Amino acid sequence: MPFDWLAGFSAATDLDADGQSAAAERVMREPRFVEALAWQNPAAVRSWLAKHVTAADSGNPLRRSGYRQAVLGRYAQRYCAKNDTIGFFGPVAWARFDESGDTLRAAGTGRIRRRSVHFETWAVEALSVAWQADPEVAAHIPVRLNPAVSFDGQRARRPWRTDVELTAPQQALIRAARSQVGFAEAAKAAAAETGCAVADAEQELRTLVEAGLVLAGFVVPLDEQPEVALRQQVSRIVDDTARARLLGVLDELEARRGEVAAAAGDPLAVHAALERLGDAFTIASAVAAGRTKQESPRGRTVVYQDSRRDLDVVVGADLLDGVRAPLSLLLDAASWLARETGAAVGEVLADRYRSLSRRTAEVRLSELYFSAADVLTGAEGTVVHEVVDDFQARWAELLRCGRRDEHDQEIRLSTEDAARLAPALFPQGEPVWTAAKYHSPDLMLARTADGHRWVLGELHVAMNTLESRLFHTQADDRAELNAAVAADMSGATRVIALQPNDSPEVSPRTYPPLAVHVSGQYLYWSFGEDSGAPERSRTWPAVGLLVSERAGELVVSSPCGTWTAPVLEVLGEFLSALVVDRFHLLPPAPHRPRVVIDDVVVTRRSWRVPAVELPFDANKIAVLADALRARGVPRHVFVRTAVESKPFYVDLDAPLLLRNLARVLRLVRELPPERGHVDIVEMAPDPDELWLTDDAEQRYTSEFRVIAVHDLSAPGAVAAD
């Protein structure tokens, strides 16, 4: 949404209650803002937003109007000042690099070109679970083998549990479950094969389900159309009455979703359509149509919306030339960080493997993975922290080649000066797992009096951030993205861990899971009850994969010996998650100067301040603003704390936004000292430097998500001789 909507927030003073009310009301009267609230906070729209507008018109403000204005301010800063990609208030647009062109070219109105509304996976799962408890449906529930269990003849190996010796009837049921048929159908097939009674086969099947060897339930994938997979499974139910009833429920929910999509642009109609959908969902599933922040950090409503901005951008050669050398230096450093992290983790894995091998003749991937969970998740004191300390020490050495200004606000380093030392500090080599060939810098463009200047937002290490599904659903040519990923593989085979649907990390919108499947070049393994690999590709259970040491290197092998891969390749998804957000040139400090390489801002000025050192009285926010200015903090900043998962925007001249900061400070002061600080970073580009405008000349914040691909390949998996 336009950054200009926040202008009124700074027009009011601390003592100007009427001005603050007017600023909040101006935003509240914007249809797009109300529509966004209908998606994000329908309870506010339902309970007080309309009443608040009516009361303001009558000159009789509602009780708690100050609190509600603060709520509006929090949403306004999120919609107008941040580069969140979500809904129509954070749309996707596409840009291309053009080596033959010049400067920056943008075409389109800057508004919304198209939208799509999708069911959340959790909602479709809740519906399927309700159906599984229905006595008329229970016999038709699909059964399948637990992807985390390895079956070898008469033996079933379970992760972290004892093996199970299978009886002849159980083996027949296992064979039937491989076809993912209904519960009753699997029991009948096993009974026919073994000659036992169907009732006995059904009881044996229940035993297998209770033992975790077989899963009974509809499979709901983590993608943008989970209802399609559910419909396909329901369509295979042989009972006409049960099938028709369940399909009718899906028909109604999909029709209600269609009403939500059709209402786009009319905030009250969107709210009403979402309410109707929520009511229909609750009736069908007996589950509330929304989840709290405590229940889930993401995906709290039944449906979500993504959109494509009406904007096409071409970045010309002159702008590329300005960022090429500095970005090359940063990418070399990112590759070093990934490679050194992999090497350090590899040493720990080797130690853990040797410890395990002294106790057992065969070490399985599930055992090694479990024993190394602390290292793979970056627990305090594990090796990734040592690597990051080394990384930052090397950058400190490199930055000594630069020049500090007299006020210590900025360090300027030329790539020419850096070139004398950088190759020794960040020597290059092959990526040690396939995903580590990718790095994803988020670049922002500032419009200056002299032209443009690049600003690095974040650099995501060892990850292709365009693997998030939302970018594929909003792509103009989805096949083009898929082809680009396939081309990057260079014939290598990537090994991918499948995440269970109940993992807090997964989402149908964002990675994980991967949005792209490269047929024939991706291998998948399971460590939990995931929804399966794409295109029904084979999944290898971790408990069935063997770890061994060959020529000093740990490798993972399939039980039938068809393929082997370095252990770092097999655990690559976890390594990427471990290192992706650790690209920080300098450690936190009371003040960190801005770092500029050539003319690219690669680190913005920042401050780390103990919350106890800042006043937090919401009624004396001018004192808070003065305290921050005394530390050199500029007017426009972003703040991150341990109580807010994402940074939020603060304008030191905007009372409502300062009140939000005061509210957060009050919470942070209650935390232990090691977490009781606030991290503040300057806004760059600042509001006067925003380049993106719509057809009404309203300004927007934006960033370019760039994918850089290393020209060397990782070892990957190889077919065994």
C-alpha cells in the first residue's frame, strides 16, 4: 500500500489528540486498508471498525479510541512501509535484467493485475480429519505406508522405536496399503490373499495403524490446491452416498471461496464473504475458522490471497554495472560462509557417527540425524556460531581497508581495495551441498539526485528464495521458473528431506517445501509423517538409509545400493535452514556504522539498545523520541525485538508509531537481560528516495529478489556401480 498514507501520522504532535485521530481515520477510510483488515483481522472489522467511523463522523468517539488508533497504526506501518509479500497489500511483480538496455524501465499502473485465493492446508486437513471420524466414511478412508518406516520382508523398521516382525496377514496388508486404497478394500484384499476373515484383517490393519506402520487418512499436500487432492481421493470412495455427500461439502466450500475472490475490491463484501466461508467451514469441520497467533505463527485463516502487481520492470546495464562488483564480493563471502558451515558440521557429524558405530553394526540416517539435531538447528554453543564469529572477524579485517568518516557513521570500501585481501579471506571452492549453489540477495533501489543507488536488504545464504510457492502461483510463466531450476542442476541429483505437515516451518506459500520438482534429478527422504513426494516419486525412509565412512567422508546409501550421496547433501535442507539468515558482516553493537562498497550500501546503520535505557511511557513519547535522537537515531527506522518476530517501522515524528514502540519496550523490559534489547536500523532507501509509484503518483516501498547461481556444482547423489 502507498507509503504516503503514513504522512498524516507525522502531522500530529504528541499533544494533538485530534490530529492523531484524524490521521488514523484517514487511513481507516481507505477501502484498500479496510479490505486488508478484513483478511488480517476480521474481528476488528466485525466488532468496532464501522462503529469507529460512524462515531468519528458524529463527533462522539468510542471508548478505547486511543487503543484502536494504535492498532490501526500498527497495521498501517505493516502495509505501507514493509516489503512483505502477502495478499493484495504485498503483491508480486516481475523484473528482468537487460544487459543491452539502459537505466530503469517500468510499465503498468502499479496497482493489482490479478489475484488468486487459496485454501490453507491446515483447513483442508481439519476437514479431512472430521470426515475420518464419520462412521459412514471410516471404511473408505485411504490407507498408506508410513513414509518414515522401512519395510524389508518380514521386518518393519521404525525411527527411534523397536523393529516389528510382521505376520503373514500383516505382510499382506502392507502390500495392499502400497496401493493407497481404502481401509475396507485393503482388508478385503489381504483377507483374500491369506484366507483369513475380513473382520480379522480389519483388526490387524487397526493394529498396524496403532503401531505407526500404516497411516489411515486423507493425504493433504502442502501446495496451493490441497482441496484438489482431497477431492480426487473422495472421488475414489465406492459408496455413492458417502462420496456424494463429501463432494457436496467441497462444492459448497469452493463456491464460498469463489465468492471471496469475486468480492475483491469491496472491503465489506470481502468481509461478508469471508464470514460466510468461515461459517460453512466450521459447520463442515467442527473447527473454528481461524487460529490464534499462539496456535500457529502463519496461516491462521481458512483461505489466503496472493496477487500480481500490474508492473513489469527492466533493469538496464548501467544499474547492473553499479552493483556487479560489490555483489560479487558479497556472494563470494556467502559461498565461503556456507562452505565453512558445511565443513564444520561435517566434522561434528563424523564424530557423532563414530560414536554411534561403536554401539551398532549399522548406523542409519535416522540415528545420525537425531544425534545431531542440536548442531543442525544451531543450538547455542554449536559450530555454526564459531563459523559466524570467524566470518565477522574476516569482514572486520577487510573493512580496515576502507575509510571511516569523521563521525563514525559510515565505512566506505572500494572493490579495488578489497580485491587485495578478499581472495585470501574468502577463498572459493565447490558448494558442499546442492542448494548451497544458490544465494538470494534482496536489493532495494534508492532514487537519488544523481540517479540511483543500490541498498542490500538481506542476503539469504544457500537458498533460492523463489522456490517459495507464492512466486510460482503469481508467475507469468511458471514453466519458465521450473526450467530455470532444472537448468541450474547441470545434471546433478539433489537430495531433499520432506517435512511433515505439522512442522512449524512449513507453509503452502513459502519454502519449505520446494515449489519445483525436477523429475529424475530429485531424490526424497522422510523422517516423519509427511504428505509424500511430488509426482508420486519414491520416498526413502531415513530409518532405511545407511551411513558409512568411505575414504574419510560420510556417505548415505540406499538399502538396495542404487545410489549414494555425501551426508552433507542428504542433510542439505537443514544446512540451508541453519545458514540462510546468518549473513551479517558485523556483530551487534551499541552503534554500527553504515558500510558502503563502491556505491552500494551493504549494511545500514544500526543500534542495539538495552530496553531499560529507554523511556517507555506511552503518554510521554516525545521523551522517547528525544532519547533515540540523542543516540544518533534518524527519523525513519525499523525496530526488531525478541517479542516481535518481524521488524516494524517507526517514524520518530509520528506519535501513534512511537506509541507502538513504547508498547513493545514495556514488554521487552520484562525479558532476561540477554534478550532485553531493541535492534534499530535506519530506513534505506528513505521515503524521499522511493522509486516505485502508481498511476496516482503514490510511492511504494519495494525490493528486488535476486537469485545468484554458483557456476560450480555440488557433488549431489550418484548412482551406485
